[in-house]
Amino acid sequence: MEKDFAGLLHKNQLKITGPRLGVLQVIAQSDAAITQPALEKIMGADVDRVTLYRILKTFEEKGILHKVIDLNGTANYAICSPRCTVHEHHDEHFHFNCINCKKVYCLDDVPLQSIKIPEGFTAKDINLVISGLCDKCNAEKQPKMPEHQTAGV
């Protein structure tokens, strides 16, 4: 995913810094949502833990990232929809948490039915997490056919 991260920071009235650009680049290049500890490991000495925490918090507040809590209660971060703003997140989509590799995927293309809540209730947040095996883990668990059986396939 190629993005104009400097433009995104400017649009959100945020100073363009190396750590902010680095965090956006790492998250955008990831095939799944990513945890703060994983970001710390990838970023190494480029950003300390406190700065990273502040960057993630600011990006979430500005509608740049959204947070997904996985099955272990760990926060994972993914790039928000372009429709997200500082005032309103539009990240109402399913998330898939693989029980094998522990990755969390945004399922933006899976249709979400309208949800009606009872009168008098006010929804502030929605958490739609599906758990199971992702495509990669499913493929690894499939029994391998001997080569002589796959030759004619």
C-alpha cells in the first residue's frame, strides 16, 4: 500500500517526523493489524516505547489508525478507512483473529448487515471479531499429496 503519509500527517495537523512516518509505513506494509510490541521490535532504536505509545494514541484519535482488541486482550492497530476523521471512525467491519498464528486481519470486503439495537440504547463502539484459521494457516494444515498423485492434476 503506497500512501502519501506526509500529506496524511499534514491533513491531520500533525508534525511530520521520522517516527510517525516510520510507524505508518510499517503498519501499511503489514498484511495484518500489528501490536505495539511488534512495532517496537520492527522499529528498534528508531522510536522508544513512550513515543510509540503517543504516536499510536494520536493516530487513533485523529482517525488515522483503528484499534482492534484480539482474543488475548492485546491491542492491534490497522490503517483506518479514508472516511475516518478525528470526530468519527468508520471502521465498522469484521476482523478475523487467527487462533494459530494470532494475526488479526481487517475484513473490509465482507458485507456487514445493519444492526438494530433496542430503543434507549446508544452504541458508542462495535467490536466484530471472528476467530478461526486464516488462509495461510489453513493451507499449512492441509495434508500434502505425494508428488506422484499431483502430477496429473
